[in-house]
Amino acid sequence: MNEDEIILTHILQCQSIDLVLNKPALTSVQQKQFEDYKRRRQGGEPLQYILGTCNFMGLELMVDPSVLVPRPETEQLVDAALKFFKGGIALDLGTGSGNIAIALAKFVPQSQIVTVDRSAQALDVARANARRHGVDDRIQFIQDDFSVSLQTRQSPWASACNDGLFDLIISNPPYIPTSQLNSLPKDVQQEPAVALDGGEDGLNFYRIIIQYSPCLLRTGACLMMEFGDGQAQAIIKLVEAQKVFLKIEIIQDLAGRDRIISAKRI
């Protein structure tokens, strides 16, 4: 569907096929709403913010300007995690809308997920999404700046599991170099800068997660992260330098670009 059709199916609460078969007419109120949505979109507002929802792994999630819009590349991160994670407890660092945590909880019934985000507004969205999909009883939502608490080893979420160890740590951290933020597409620039800005080289959060995650992973557990274009080799070097990971794997996205790293704790 093109964007006009997506907007129309949202306003009319119908399927795309209905637009072809039934050719429903808009009421005057609906026509005004359609024109307003189009105006906002032409102004650069993300379509998902306008509609208030997006689809992730077949799950409809609420989104607003407090959270990053979930993307298809992150669906591949979850797909990769599902091949490994069959149950236990996972830690989702920088949960945003809760998309990763909710998908894991939905598709792995024998799982518990601990999510961390520095934004109270983002956590409100994540909680609402978890309730919507009936997994809020298996997800903990904790407000915390993990980039600080990992380094100080004073995280309020490390005690979320009995032995302080997780079976999976997963994250889609900010990975855009600061100097590139102003050159991003107009709609992306309207997403939270804190969810995009990865520091001078885009790797600030990777350095912290990779250095401090081993003490939170049980033997045989996995660290999985999404990353940006051209960052694979630098991240591999960071992982290898810890000397506690094996089976380091790079997974490509649907466009054939290196996008996900998976590493198993020795």
C-alpha cells in the first residue's frame, strides 16, 4: 500500500482490499481528517506518529513522539533472537515502545523480560503496548539510564532475576554519529534524538554494553544488538577484545547490509 491507502484504511477502519472492491466514500469529517493527515505528513511528521500506531512482527503497537518508530531491521533482530531464546529471562536495553520485549514475550511463552529505558514517557507507551497484547504480567519496566548504571554497577534492574544473570541481552541502541543527525531525513529528525544519537562515531552505547554485559550473562547466554551501516568491523573488534564471547556472528538485513551481531558468552 502507498501512504494514501494506509491513511484511508486507518480512517475507514477497513482492509486495503476494501478500497478496491467497495470503493468506500469519505464523509465530510473523514475527508477533513484525511487532508489533515496529508498536511502533517507533507510537513515531515512520521506517518506512524500521525496514525498513532505501527506494525511490528504482526503486532499493532502504539507509538508517539516519545519513542523511536520500530523498523523492519529490528524485526530481523527479534527473528534472530527467537532462534536462540526459547525461554528464561531476557534484558532489553533501551526498550522504547517495547517492541522487542513484547515480541519476545508474545512468541516465547516461557519467558520473562526486563526492560530498561531512561524515558518515563517511553515506558508509559511500552506498558500500554504490553497490556494491549496481554504480556504485561511477564515484562518488568524500569526507568534507568543503563549507560550510566552499567558502568557504576549500581543498576536497579540487575536484581530482577534471582542470580543476577540473564539468558539474553538484546538491544537496538542509538547508533547514528552525532555529526549525521542533521542530515537524516526530515521525518527521522522528528524522532527522539536520545534514541538516535550514538555519539561521535555512533558506538558509545556499544562500548558500554559490550564491556559490562558479560557480568550479567550466564554461561551460554547471548548478546544480540542491531547496528548501523559500516559499523560491523568496529563492533566485532569490541566484542573480541572482551575475550569472553564465542560464536560471534554478523547477520545481514533484507538489503544485504550487515545489521545484527550475535555473540555467545563463554
